[in-house]
Amino acid sequence: MTDFLTNKNVLVTGGGVGIGREISLELARAGARLAITYLSHEPDEELVLAIKEASGTELTAVKLDATSETDVRDVISDIGTRFGSIDVVVNNIGGLIQRSPIGQMDFALWNKVMAVNLDSVFLVTHHALPFMNTGWGRIINVASLAGHNGGHPGAVAYGTSKAAIFGFTRGLSKEVAALGITVNAVAPGFIEATPFHDTFTTAESKAETIASIPVQRAGTPADVAGAVAWLAAPQSSFVTGTTVNINGGQYFA
């Protein structure tokens, strides 16, 4: 699938770290012209240089609060106008925020979790669609195994927000199919080397989770990036409205 994104413009939200970073690199290797958004993890010099070397184009990196419609509207408009079109959107931004049982969670925290994980997907997609007018496009949403199984203790809100992405993906796939745009999701399981687990998962919990995975290892950001790249490729043109589960056999949808 070498260079299948040459002359294609790609937007990856949260593309500076973890899974988003590896997705950005993988799509750059396919020839994409990349725009990355970030909030707290600005792409470092190593990533900027690697993307330029892989794709032959300069990386566009823009700070974005993806829960603010004004911010999203302005940033997407700037990227779309600068590039001329947006061919692929990867809605990668998301986070647990903090673990909290529902009985102890205040409404403000619930709303923040929904804003980061679900509202951001709507806002970025809504404002990117006018630039996806070329008759060919891909929207790829990053959900989570937690959307299937509810996640670990204190993650009900997070799991709920990620489950909603499955429904969003299915519904939107029908709306935009006639425009030549496919819409799919990936649902990563336990992926190491990410801020999520570095922040919210203990070493004991990590070991227990890995022991429960049939392939007997944790996932890596590259495992997710490979699936995203396939969904962005021409070979996946008949695949839409689906979720690719990336969890080493830990869960079967």
C-alpha cells in the first residue's frame, strides 16, 4: 500500500503523542500531507522531521481545544482553506480525564468526559465535511474496548462516550456514502506506551490485563496505526460503518 495517500490531505486530531503520533507517522509513510492538532502534547522535533522525511511535505501542527466549537471551526477552516481539501479525518482525541464512580461523579466531570471524547468527534467532523467534497474521503474514529465492555472501575463515563462513537460511526456512514466517503472506527484494547495507561493504570493492573490477552502481549500504537492506514487505503472502499477491534483476542464484537 505504498504511497496510496500521495496528494491526499489528512487531518489527525491529537496527533502528537501515543496512538495519534504513530497514526500520523504511518499515514505520512503513505505519502499524506498532514495536519495535526494538539492541546497539551505539541509534536516534537523528532516527529516533525520524521513526517517530512516520510511524506516529503512539511507538517502543519495547530493547537486546538476540540471541545470549543469556535476553536474547531476556525482551525478546520484554516487547514481546509490552506490545503484546498481534507481527504482523511482521523478523530483520535480522547481521554479518561479521571477515574470516578458514577455515584461520586459530579455533572461537570461527566460533561467534560463527553466533551473530550464525543463532542470533539462531532465538532471536527461537522466542520471538516464541507472540505471533503472531492468524491473520495475517509473518516476514521478512534473508540475503545471500553465502549464494548465498560472499562475498568471508575470508567463508566469514558466507556459510555466511546460506545457512542460506534453509533455515530454507523449513522454517519449512511449519511455520507453517496459522497464517496467511508466512515469507520477502530477500538483499541490495552495499548502500552500511551499517556492514558501511564497516567491511569497501575503496574499491577497492567500485568493482570496483559495476562488476560490471548496473544499474551500488550498492544502497541503501531498495531492501531496499521489498521487505520488500511481503513484509509483504496482497498477498504467497500468497508464502511464498521468497527475494527484491536485487542489481541481479548474481546470479540
